[in-house]
Amino acid sequence: MKYPKNICLLLIFAMLFSIATQQVYAKDYVIGEHKVPVTKPDPASTYVGSEKCKTCHMEKYNDWKTSGHPYKLNTPAEEQAFNSPPIPAPDGYTYNDIYLVIGGWGWKSRYMDINGYIITKTGANRDKNGSNQYNIATKQWVDYKPGQTLKFDCGNCHTTGYSLAGNKDNKKGIVGTWEEKSIGCEACHGPGSVHVAKGGGKGVGIIHNESAAVCGACHTRGADDTKIIAKDGKFIDHHEQYPELLNSPHKGLNCVQCHDPHKGTHNGQTNPTEGASIKAQCSTCHAQQDADFTGSTMQKAGVECADCHMPDTGESAVGDAAKFKGDIATHLFKINTDPNAKFFDDAGKFANGYLTLDWVCLNCHNDENKAWAGQYAKGIHKFVKAEATATAKPAPTPKTPAFEALLAISALLVAVLVRRR
Ligand code: HEC
Ligand code: HEC
Ligand code: HEC
Ligand code: HEC
Ligand code: HEC
Ligand code: HEC
Ligand code: HEC
Ligand code: HEC
């Protein structure tokens, strides 16, 4: 009886010890939604940080600095230096009460308290649930999981050299640790110590991978990369560019055939980089459609390929589903011209993988409907508005007859009342 008990205790101690040492020493780096192990360019490679790459790759570094990738997590000081005017702290907090600002480059910001938890309660006494996410476009506070206790378990997509073990800076609210805040050079190129130690060079201790899957690690959502997950049955949720691409006619393309991965494209707060990263325009590969569209009524009015083929079907911060307007451009491209086609499946859980005419046309033509759009959709590139049809269209005066009818009825009522007297 005595021995087995001691052996049990010994075993338990041994186990605890090994777990503890694992947490301290084992750095199993993982990346992206599926937390897959990071591929090292060399078995000896460790992370050195983006600043180390700057010396020899100044141009790439400067480009990267204008993109959203380096601003995923910002210290209060960085935040206040980078956004002008700086994004405000939540109600009841000062920047001294904040460990890191999450995002705030393009769409929205959330905040970590001093212990690393995501702030979900605000107000002087921290007893008000919500008003914890700041939307840049509208300068408004909205609710993000109000009142919940939320750990920051987002490092797999928002940091570089992420490991699930431990807590960064011993903050209880943070799951895992990382080597560099935000998306540094080594998030895409792998840990670079060997490359740097050997003085750099092509194929020397560094990864050069142009596959869409590199970006898809983080620009995806959920277990299945081919499923496009809906947000409340109204929008496509954000960070789903990879599943969208895989469902699109461009599934054979890599992100970097259209994007310079070091440059940004979203029209951010202090980095107005809209379109900067786009190195191949639609016309580069679709010369025929470009020629067809040139000279059409809508082309002359300033409508562009992406307005119809990449409308904002995604929502990160601000959207109006009734107007078919989110804040993230889609990568579905293909338009289903059937006016009865549905964008989401019946349960509203997933997008069907093509664009429907409401999202394509009605976000500009607010007063029309899908049936109207369906009449024009086929052959739309060459569409030139016939002057005769345009003037023949009756003036939109639906309110007048109703108003006149109301007047007539009140006049009649008055007449009846007068007679009764
Ligand atoms: C989001 C992923 C990503 C990040 C972050 C990133 N790169 Fe790249 N980089 C790529 C990809 C993909 C390529 C290859 C395709 C291309 O050049 O467009 C590339 C190419 C390069 C090249 C080779 C260019 C050539 O013409 O051969 C260099 C050098 C480079 N990156 C340096 C850097 C440095 C330095 C940083 C950080 C300041 C950085 N990269 C950040 C993805 C990234
Ligand atoms: C001491 C200078 C030096 C430093 C520091 C350095 N590089 Fe390089 N790197 C080079 C040189 C030189 C090349 C080859 C350039 C060429 O042939 O065009 C290169 C090539 C590359 C390439 C292209 C590799 C290929 O096979 O196509 C990438 C990607 C790259 N570096 C990324 C990085 C990253 C990320 C860092 C920081 C971790 C970094 N470099 C730090 C000098 C350096
Ligand atoms: C699967 C990877 C992934 C995970 C997990 C993830 N995000 Fe993101 N997040 C992204 C990507 C990619 C973007 C930018 C592209 C987009 O929104 O379509 C983004 C954008 C954001 C933005 C907007 C940034 C800005 O500058 O406006 C915030 C804020 C944000 N995420 C917070 C979080 C928080 C908090 C968590 C954890 C609770 C989280 N994210 C989990 C990938 C991820
Ligand atoms: C380690 C995760 C990760 C990887 C890998 C990654 N991204 Fe991102 N990406 C993000 C996050 C997080 C954001 C949100 C950053 C922000 O706006 O604050 C983002 C934002 C963006 C944006 C919008 C902001 C901007 O700068 O315009 C573009 C475009 C983008 N990524 C393209 C790419 C491409 C192309 C690749 C592959 C070469 C890639 N990303 C790889 C995580 C990642
Ligand atoms: C790097 C080249 C390239 C660029 C840039 C490009 N495409 Fe494509 N596109 C292709 C290829 C390849 C296909 C698939 C083959 C095909 O069907 O022609 C395709 C297919 C398509 C299709 C489906 C064609 C069909 O017959 O159903 C649409 C729609 C489309 N692209 C729109 C666009 C738009 C809009 C842009 C700009 C935002 C664009 N493409 C940019 C190469 C490109
Ligand atoms: C006003 C909205 C609109 C604009 C702007 C627009 N397209 Fe389209 N495009 C459509 C519709 C709708 C279809 C489907 C037509 C069909 O099935 O007959 C389509 C089809 C396509 C296709 C599939 C092959 C084909 O010709 O049917 C390609 C490729 C394409 N567009 C590329 C482009 C490019 C490139 C531009 C910019 C030069 C552009 N589109 C501008 C609405 C638009
Ligand atoms: C056929 C070309 C093409 C391919 C392939 C492509 N993109 Fe894009 N992407 C664009 C264009 C064009 C825009 C700008 C759309 C606009 O602003 O209307 C864009 C915008 C974006 C944005 C910013 C969205 C916003 O609303 O601010 C992100 C993030 C992004 N792309 C990521 C990716 C990722 C990740 C991949 C690969 C999985 C990818 N893209 C593949 C052409 C492409
Ligand atoms: C980015 C905004 C935008 C999008 C998206 C758009 N249009 Fe237009 N459309 C315009 C503008 C601007 C005009 C020009 C108005 C004028 O000059 O009379 C126009 C004119 C028209 C006209 C002629 C005028 C009229 O009202 O009868 C038709 C028809 C039309 N669009 C159909 C479509 C269809 C179908 C789609 C989707 C496949 C579409 N548009 C997508 C902005 C847009």
C-alpha cells in the first residue's frame, strides 16, 4: 500500500514537472486558423524581428510599413503616434489602463486591459456592458461580446512566431506567446536568423512561397477552407478572402498575382493606401471585357470592374444589409445573372459561392430590384443607355397621388361634417 502511493505521487510530480518545463522551453510555433506548425527554412532558424530585415531590404520594409499588417497590435504609445487624432480609449479608461490596442488600422479597434483580457465592460465603474469596439468609419462605439470574460486567443493570426504555450508577458488574459507583435516579415518568410547570419541571399535560410495558402492560413475562418461562413445570415464574415477565392473562377490564381504582399489596399485611417497593393488590374488579364466595357454608359459614369465584381459583401465593422453594403470587398468575382438566385443557403449559414444581382447592382441602384437588374445583366458590359428610353421613363412621383387622395377624402369629410350641422 505504501509503495504504490509514493510511486503515484512521484509520477504525478514527474508529469507536472515535464508540463512546466514544456511550457517554459518548448516553442512549437504555429500559425493561422488551423494552428499548423510553422515551416522553418532551416532547422536552426529562430525569429529575429522585422527591424533586422530593414537594413538590407529597406524598400520592402517601407512598403510593409504602409500596409495594415504591422498595425495589428499596437502599444498605447504606438497607437497615439500612428493614428492622428488617436483612436479614443473606451469610456472610463485612459491609455494607461490599456495593454495593447487590437487593430485600428482600417476598420475597427478593440482593446486589451492591463491583464491582457479583451475589454468588454466600460464606464467609470466598469459595470456597463459593451461600447467596447470603436468603428473607424462611423467614429462610433458598438458592442463586441458585451460583458463576457474574453481572453486574447487571437495570436495565431495576429502575431508572428506564435506559440500556444504560456502567456505573453505573464498576462493571464493572453493565450500563448509570440516573438513579434502583428504580421512581421517572418510571418510569411519564416524565422530568418540563418538568412541574416549568412548575410542573406536567394534561397539562403528564408522561405519564398507564392502560394495562396500562405495568405489563406489567416485570411480564412472555420474548419473548412472551402466554406464561406455568413455573419448573422446577412453578410459574409470578415477574413474569408481565401475561401472566397477557392469558390471563385480565380481559384487557380495566387493572391500575389494581383497583390503586392508588402503593400496595403484598404483605405485606412492614416494610411490612405486604397488600391496600392494591386499590381495586376482586371484589364491585364481580361482585355476583351475591358474593351467591351469602354465607352458604355456606366464606364463613362465612372463605374469600375470591381464595383460589380468585388462589391462589399463582407462586414468587419460597419454594414447595411438592406442596402447591400458591407465594408470588405469580396473575392467571389463570378456573377449569377438569374434574378432568383440566392446569395446565402436557406439556413443563412454559408454563402453559395457566387454574386447575386442585389449585391452587384442594387447597392448603387437603390430604388430598383433584382428583377429589374435581371433585364440588363446579360451583356451589361456593352450597355449604352438609349436616350429615348431614358426620357420615356415616367417621373418617380408615387407620393403625389396618395397625397391628392388624402386631400380629397379630407375635403369630403369636411363637406359631410358641414352638412350635418
Ligand atoms: C503577408 C506576407 C508577407 C509579408 C508580411 C512580407 N512578405 Fe516578403 N514576400 C511575400 C511573398 C508571397 C513574396 C513573393 C511574391 C512577391 O514578391 O510578390 C515576397 C517576396 C519578398 C522578397 C523577394 C522579392 C523578389 O523580388 O525576389 C523579399 C526580399 C521580401 N519579400 C522581403 C520582405 C521583408 C523584408 C518583409 C518585412 C518588411 C516582408 N517581405 C514581409 C510575402 C510577405
Ligand atoms: C545582411 C543583409 C540581409 C538581411 C539582414 C536580410 N536579407 Fe534577405 N536577402 C539578402 C540578399 C542579398 C538577398 C538576395 C537578393 C537578390 O538576390 O535579389 C536576400 C533575399 C531575400 C528573399 C528572397 C529569397 C528567395 O529565395 O527568393 C527574401 C524573401 C528575404 N531576403 C527576406 C528577408 C527577411 C524576412 C529578412 C529579415 C528576417 C531578411 N531578408 C534579412 C540580404 C539580407
Ligand atoms: C483566422 C485568423 C484570424 C483570427 C483567429 C482572428 N482574426 Fe482578426 N482579422 C484577421 C484578418 C485576416 C483581418 C483583416 C482582413 C479582414 O478583416 O477581412 C482581421 C481583422 C481584425 C480587426 C480589424 C483590424 C483593423 O485594423 O481595422 C480586428 C480589430 C480584429 N481582427 C480582432 C480580432 C480579435 C480580437 C480576434 C480574437 C478574438 C481575432 N481578430 C481573431 C484574422 C483573424
Ligand atoms: C499571420 C496571419 C496573416 C498572413 C499569413 C497574411 N495576413 Fe493579411 N492580414 C492579417 C491580419 C491580421 C490583417 C489585419 C491587419 C489590420 O488591418 O490591422 C491582414 C490584412 C490584410 C490586408 C488588408 C490590409 C491592407 O494592408 O490593405 C491585405 C490586403 C492582406 N492582409 C493581404 C495578405 C496577403 C496577400 C497575404 C499573403 C501573401 C497575407 N495577407 C497573409 C493576417 C495575415
Ligand atoms: C492575373 C490574371 C487575372 C487578373 C488580374 C484577373 N483575372 Fe479574372 N480570370 C483570370 C483567369 C485565369 C480566369 C479563369 C479562366 C477563365 O474563365 O477565363 C478568370 C476568370 C474570371 C471570371 C469568370 C469568367 C467566366 O467565364 O465565368 C470573372 C467574372 C473574372 N475573372 C473577373 C475578373 C475581375 C473583375 C478582375 C479584376 C478585379 C479580374 N478578373 C482579374 C485571370 C485574371
Ligand atoms: C455594371 C456591372 C459590371 C461591370 C462594371 C463589369 N462587369 Fe463584368 N460582368 C457583369 C455581369 C452582370 C456579368 C455576367 C454576364 C453574363 O453572364 O452574360 C459579367 C461577366 C464578366 C466576365 C465573365 C465572362 C463574360 O464576358 O461574360 C468577365 C471575365 C468580366 N465580367 C470581367 C469584367 C471586367 C474586366 C470589367 C471591367 C473592365 C467588368 N467585368 C465590368 C457585370 C459587370
Ligand atoms: C484577381 C485578383 C485578386 C486576387 C487573386 C486576390 N485579390 Fe485581394 N483584392 C483584389 C482587388 C482588386 C482588391 C481591391 C478591391 C476594391 O477595393 O474594390 C482586393 C482587396 C483585398 C483586400 C482588402 C479588402 C477591403 O475591402 O479592404 C484583402 C484583405 C485582400 N484583397 C486579400 C486577398 C487575399 C488574402 C487573397 C488570396 C486568398 C487575394 N486577396 C486574392 C484583387 C485580388
Ligand atoms: C458603382 C455603382 C453602380 C453599380 C454597381 C451598377 N450601376 Fe448601373 N449605373 C450607375 C450609374 C452611375 C449610371 C449612370 C446614370 C446615368 O448616367 O443615367 C448607371 C446606369 C445604369 C442604367 C441606365 C440608367 C437607368 O437607370 O435605366 C442601367 C440599366 C444600369 N445602370 C444597370 C445596372 C445593372 C444591371 C447593374 C448590375 C449588373 C448595375 N447597373 C450596377 C451606377 C452603378
